[in-house]
Amino acid sequence: MQANITTSSHLVVLGTGGTIAGESGRPGDNIGYRAAQRGVADLLAGLPLTQGVTVSCEQVAQLDSKDMDHPTWQVLLQRVQHWLSDASVQGLVITHGTDTLEETAYFLSATLGHCAKPVVLTCSMRPATALAPDGPQNLVDAVAVASDPQASGVLVVCAGLVHEARAVQKVHTYQPDAFSSGDVGPCARLYEGQVAWLRTNPLTPSRTAAEPLAAACLALPALDWPWVSVLYSHAGAQGREVDALVAQGVRGLVIAATGNGTLNQGLDQALQRAAAAGVAVVRSSRCAFGPVLVTEAGGWPVMPGLNPVKARVALMLQLMA
């Protein structure tokens, strides 16, 4: 479905559902709502969008982002590539749920590379029926960013901040400002519809590096993408989970390790068995901030700067390519 919202640059808004499209039976209920109830055209209707911007919209999916999956990513990548190739389109906005937004943003960044046109994901922590919904302002801000001539690459807009896909992560379960870029910090702030850039050199791979990853994602049926799982290291962790996943055919494992990528002996020994069986293993950290700093002693490979869920995406793409 496509619809035009009349409000000169042209943007396309792709809807995927999420809390921003959610509804609750009680206006004060910000928890017991149903996500993905309103279409993207309804979300745009009546908003005071950036002057001189024309917006078209398309409903790509309609789901709660906790249920985001590889088939939806595949379709979304196809539609994003389609609209980016349209010379009349200056940029894209994607409405998305917050739960897996950072994963979708990283997936698109890894497969699109540093595209000159911006692809801006936005969201909300409160449903559309809330007494004070945050979705409308986030969507207006996302349109402002996507129409800004300095914007490029895959970005995330929430609560007046602009984050880069590689750095952003959800850090709060309830507050409207639920996202952080950790040590890197946001790349821009919004003030009354104006974008104040803090830096404009996005942390994105080159187009040359991304193109084979996108080609692999589109060529292989999404249900056949490599199975990569995330496991947490914790007090009392054992290797039985690793052995069970290997027995079931897992292709890759990302270990959310303690501290600076440390693993207990039982888990490390199980990973040695997994690697011997041909399973790819990489490390990340379960800490919210800070990279895993590789020591002289080495250890399991690290996806530099990526948290566990993004490292999972990176390893999956690596195995596909």
C-alpha cells in the first residue's frame, strides 16, 4: 500500500509496525497496549512536517519488533534499495519498534554501506493512544533529519537525538529516551526541527564492502540464512548449552562474555569443541559500555565495537558472504 501525504525534497516513509503504531484501550496505559495497529499513513496524517518536503509512504510490515525476523529484513532491504535507487527520493524514514531497532539498523548499515542518501529509523516508547505519545515528535524529527542535506547513511532518531547504527543500543525499558550510543555519543541533536550536527562522518562500512553482503542476503532464502545464536557467560555457566546447539546444527556462536571478553573454563572448553566441529565463534561483552580490548594472550575473535546482538548479525553476514 502506498499513500501520499501532501505537505522541494521528496522522502519515503516505510512502516514496519512497533509501539509507534500501537494502541491501548486506556489512554494512560503505556505498557498493556497492542503494537502495530495503525498504518504508517495514519501516523503521518496531520503532522507538521518540514516545510517544502513531500512524503510518500509504504507499509512494508506490521509487527511488534520483538517478532522481527530475517524474512522481514530481506523484504525491507529490497524496498530500501528500490527507493534509494529512485533519483527523485532524497532519503528514507523507517518506523520501527524499539526492541530490535538496533539490530535492524545495524543490518541495514552493514548491507547498504555508506549510502549518500539517509536511511533514518525512528520509533516510540509509548503507544499512539498514550496521553503524551512520543511517536509523533520522533517521526517529525526523523523527517527533519532525512531531509537535511548533511545526513547520510543509516541513522536512528529518538527523543531529540540522532544515533549512528553501529553505536546505538536500547538501554532503558520504559523511558522515552531509551537509546544511547555509549562512549561514542549521539552524532546530532534536534532543536525545534533543526538538526545540530556533532559530527558527519558516520561509522559505516564502505559500499564496496557492503555490496556482496546485500547480494548474499537477497540471493539466499531468508529461512536459509546461517543460524547464529548468542550465549551469555555468567556465574556457574557450563558448556552444555554450547554442546546442545552444536548438536542441533548451529553455524555460529556469539558469546556475551563477562567484562573485557572473559570466559570461564567450562564454557571455553565447550567452545573449543564447537570450533573443532566447524562452528564459528566470536566474542562480545555483556557490559553496556566499552569495547572488548584484545590482549596479547589472544582468545576468541572479536567483532570490534559491536554488542552481542549486532555481533550476531555481523557473523551471520560473514558466514553468508
